[in-house]
Amino acid sequence: VQLVESGGGLVEVGGSLRLSCAASGRGGSINAMGWYRQAPGKERELVGHIRMSGYLDSVDYMEGRFTVTRDIAKNTVYLRMNSLKPEDTAVYYCNGVVRVTTIGGSTDLNVWGQGTQVTVSS
């Protein structure tokens, strides 16, 4: 399974941006997808995630500023970011939890996208 992100860029304070992450390839079933971010000099942190099954199509994070949504048919997850702040500047990484079959049963693997830069200018 490969993850390809798109949609990063430069935005002004208070602006909005939408990131996309499309999963492709074989090798397992995707249980969940989500977003992490890493700012310069800081550790990677979880932004939000969503299960790729069930009834929930969107989840809000960051006090409602960010929304993670999914399109199961397209194996794609989105991150809608509103009211952006300078501290939201980071490289945003898409993450997928992929269940693969092993000899002993199954296991979950973390798959990462290449990252996309989001810069919020003040």
C-alpha cells in the first residue's frame, strides 16, 4: 500500500487549506487513515484519524478547526484545516494502518506518505 498526499502550500493566518491522501496498491486492508504533523525542532504529533469502516464519515479535531473526512470508495482521506495559525506550520504526513495477513494470523502495519509542507504566514 502506498500513500500519496497533495494540497499543501502557503496560506495566510486565518485561511483554510485542504490536504488529500490517496491510498493505492495491494498488500492488506486499510483499517484507519489519518494525519500527523512535524514542525521544525519538534516531534511528530497526531493531528487526527478516522476509521475506514463504520458510519462515521468525518471527525473534528483541534477544537473544531480541523476536520478529517474519508471517501471509502476512493480509499482517500482528507484534512480540512480552517482558521489556520502560524503554529500550524509543519510538514503534514498521511498515515495508514494496514492489516496484513501473516503466517500466524494478522498484524497491523503503519504506512506513511512522503509528507506535504504547510506554511502559515503572519
